[in-house]
Amino acid sequence: MGFVAALQEHGKPVAGHRPWPRVDGDEDLWRQAVLGLAAGEATLLGLWSDGQAVHLALAEEAACEPLVLSLAVRCGRFPSVAHTHAPAMRLERALRDLYGLEVDGSPDLRRWLDHGRWGLRAPLGRQQNSDVGGDTYTFRTAEGPPLHQIPVGPVHAGIIEPGHFRFTANGETVVRLEERLGYVHKGIDRLMGGAPIARAARLAGRVSGDSTVAYALAFARAVEAAQGNVPPPRAIWLRALMAELERLANHLGDIGAICNDASFSLIHAHCSILREQVLRVASACFGHRLMMDCIVPGGVAVDVASDRIPLLRTLVRTIGRRFPELVELYDNTASLQNRTVTTGILRAELARQYGAGGFVGRASGRAHDARKSPGYPPYTMLAFDVPTRSAGDVDARVWVRIEEVRQSLALIEQIVDRLPAGATLSAGQGGEDKEGMALVEGFRGDVLCWLRLTGDTVTCCHLRDPSWFQWPLLEAAVEGNIVADFPLCNKSFNCSYSGHDL
Amino acid sequence: MRKLLFQSLLQKSLTEPPPLPEDAALAQLAQSVNRAAMQRLGRSLSIREVDAGSCNGCELEIHALGNAFYDLERFGLRFVASPRHADVLLVTGPVTKNMREALERTYRATPDPKWVVAMGDCAIDCGVFAGSYACAGPVSAVIPVDLRISGCPPAPIDILKGLLALLAQTSAS
């Protein structure tokens, strides 16, 4: 019997949680789960709370059928996961900030999302008033005569999201990088509580704008799982079409931006043209360049008119023709390779331990893809590969993106060829309390959505961005690199600030 | 690389003709741009972008302004790395309480004359995040706003129309 199956057997099943099981457990079972995570028996998928209990989602790498283990919160406390399994650290700190839960044995008691500015402590828990002057934050130290600190952010030099990076450097070499995030915390978890499904779907689509399709899909699939609603076939295929267009646009943007951060602007200029062409086709097909609010629970809100299908075919042909020239240029430019090869290496063990998704994991040998496992339609009916590399450097993350561009182009072609006709929306049923969950592959990795419904109202919803497990790895990957290579490393990870800060 | 550069030379330019400045934006700006400032700036504006809490959708479309189709820099508009070099702050997102001080300090670091553009529905009225304990309010609740560009996110062409209106006002003498 597998590790997760054993956990499931020892727990008490919770009715009305779909599509994967949720079990209630005691502290002993919780500790077993945590020890298993630390031993690499399973991967941590998420850690969240609804105020009454803490929920731990985990899955085995091979057969990715997730399990949610719940532990009732006793006297406002629960045993630390991060104490044994470090990847849970920031999730745990966020739980303490939002719900005011005390974490027994937590190795890090600093606040994470709460900067002491809300005028409120534990906004989803006791809601105690506080002042808004801001807390002091103690960064980890690295000491010795030649070391100096470089503070960067929250307002950065480029057009990027806000966050603070504290470098400790020895001359040019980064000895330690510590991130401080939470600047764009918008209180999404609390806005979700009590929101009608339609409003909650709009919120989900704005957790991280670059992944709006992935988030809307994760939210829709979780609602549908809870309600036992199956969207019509055409809607399912259109969703995949949008998801691949989003992946394509983001990867093209990233490949260009990484080259630009290595001061090679020619590829950036050409990739930006291709990206713009993708967004224009998306706008022509779905009425919105980023396809925001196009996926709704029950199906899709917009159908593609048949006269727009040729645009998609032309797009695939154009990129299929132009992209290889850019790849060739990337591959043959020594000055560019000099910057990307062996820069910002992420070790395979760390990628596996943190369950890093997307190009970050795949460039370090972790082949997980939510489209394959647990898998969801229509990908189960489509042919595609999950490219991996083993070098773990910036170059490997570029190559994974390059391969994924090719895969997405092939997927779009298959989808357009086989797009079924028919309705695009099916109404869900309200009724008694239900819980649903979904795991969807966005361009940067797996997005997890868990929610509880009462009738047509979302009573509790948690969305976990892949960045939660990628941000800490950036700190590890940067160590020993020169300060000037940080933007390059950072762009090759391209973690979401907004998706992480919620 | 030579092949690619050569192709670009032979190819027709992708850059599209500029849109007309938006009338509504011109009206909004009529009051906030004074003549002395106009003369000092000439036909050029430096823009500092500040994400004060956006979902990053607006940033994607601001990035798009730099591509060959919109080519923002042909208008004398450019993005700068520091507020100390900027004439315009282009602010996105509902201002989160965690970003409020950073936005205020960025504003104070920007030399006069300066203008603030609130870009995107969140920057204008907090959008879907209105009422959150973590949001300080729209940009206008924190610093004075001269121009609003709506949309979620606004398409690059709409951002361009707004910025051109700003340029038209600041350079009209």
C-alpha cells in the first residue's frame, strides 16, 4: 500500500469532497503525513485553513491522486509542518498572519503577509485592531568583514511587481538572498468568503493576471467538481485552447525578456512581436487579449465564431515559421549563452523536495505536469510531451520554455482540428454544502483551487499559486552567482508576486 | 543573426499609425497641465511605472507598448528606472496598505512638475478588490491623480491614447 493510501485509510473520510478524498485525522496522523513529506514519500501540494481546521494536500509523485488531510484546530493551535518539511514554511507563516493560528514548533515566527499595515491582526480570525505604522522585519544575517547588504525594492527599476530583495554580497558574489513579499496582498481569501459564485470567479481570474485563464479554469473545475456538473464538450476544448494560447503568449514573452536581461534585445524584439500576435488572435477569438472572465463555472462565457478559426491556423503557421529562427539565434550566440549557461543552477533534489512545478521544476528534472497527472480533459485525449532538462540553469529554463512553445503550437493545432460543436455552458445545481478541488497546469506550474459552497455562495476558497514553492528556490539558485546575474535568474523563474501575496 | 537583421530591413514596418489622443482624456487634463510646465518639458515625457497592488495584468499591457506594433518611444515617451528621472507616475492596482508608503515615497521622490496617471479599473476604483481590509483605496485616495485610463486591463491602444493626450497637453504652447 502506498504512503498516501495508508494515510487515507487511517483517516476519517469526509463526505461531499470531490473529486479527490479528504479525511479528518488526529495529530498523530498529521505528524505521519509530515514525516512522509520530509522523507520524500509524497509532495506537498498546499496548506490552508478555513478557520476551524487546517488542511494539508499531498500526492505521491508517481500516481498523482491528491489527498487532503484535515486537522481540527484545537485552542487556536496546530503542529508545525515546516519544522520538519521546509517547503511549508511560508504557507504556515501566512496562515498565522491571516487566521491568527499559533503554530507549535514553528522555526520562523516572523510575520509574512502581514506587514503591520492593515490596522487589523488575523483578518480571517479574531480580527483584532492594531496600528498601521508597520512592523520592523529582521532579515537573516550573514556576517563577516567583507560582506555588505544591498536592499532592493519594493519599487523596482523595471516594469515589474513589487517585492523586496535583501542581498548580502561578498564583492560581486551573492552570499545570501532573502525575499520579503506580501506587498501586493489584497485580501483575496476574505473577499472570496461569502461571494456569489459569479463574483468569486472574477476574483479568481485576477489573482495573477498573467495566469488568468489557468486560475479561472482551476476555480471553474473546483466548482464543477463540488456540484457534480460536467461542462459541454465544446466548452472543455475551448478552455484548453485558451490555456494553450496563454501558455504560448507567456513563454514567448519570457524567452524574449530573459534574453533582454542578458542585454540581447534582438530576440526580445522578435518575441514581443510574436506575443502580440498571439494576444491579438486571442482578442479576435474571445474578445479579450488576456482572455479574462472567458472561463466560467459550467463552461465558457464566449464561443469562438467559425470565421475566426482560420486566424488560429495562421497564427500557428506564422509562429511555427518564425520561432525556429529565433531559437537558432539563441543557440548560436556565444555571448548570450555565456550569460545563461551555468547561471542560477537549481539542484534537482531541491526542485523535488519543494515540488517545483512548471519550467522551474522541469529544468531541474522534475517532470510533473497537472495536465498529465492527475490529468483532466481534453488533455487526456491529446498528444503532447512534457519536456525536461537536467542542468537546472537559466539556459535549461529557457529550453524548457522553447520546447513548450512547440508543444503548445501542436496542441492548438490538434484542438482546432477536433473542436466539437454544440453548447458551451451547463448550469450547476446549488443545494447543500459541498467541497470541490482542482489542480490545473498554468504556464508557470500547477495552480491548486479548493473551495466550499453553500448553495450558490462560496463560503471558503483557497487558491495556491505555483510560486509559493518556487520563490524560496530562487533564493537557493542565486547563491554564489554575481549580483548582476540576479535579474536574469529572477526572470528565468518569473514567479508571480500577486499570485503569491493573494 | 545577420539573416534576421537583413530580413527586418526588407520587411515592411510593423509599427502602426498613432491613434488620436482621447477626447475625454484631453478634457481631464485641461486643468492639471499648466503652460510653464509645458514649455519646460517640450515634446517628451519620462514615465515611472509603479505597481501599487495590481494583479500584473496591467503590467503585461504596459510591456506591450514597447513592441514593434505600438513603439512607444517614437512619441518621446519612455519608461525610466527611477522616480527621480520621471515626469509621470503610471500607477496600477488598488493601492494595497502594504504598498501605500512605497507609493507615497515614490511620489515625493518625483520632481515637479509631475503628473499621475491611474491606469486600470483597480487604480480608479479598486475594481473587484473594493472593500478589502488590505486595500487603502484607489490611487486618488493616496496621491493626486491627473488622468484615468480605464479597462481591466486597458488594451495597449487605450493606454497609448491616454498617454498621447498627456503629451499633447504638456507640449501644446
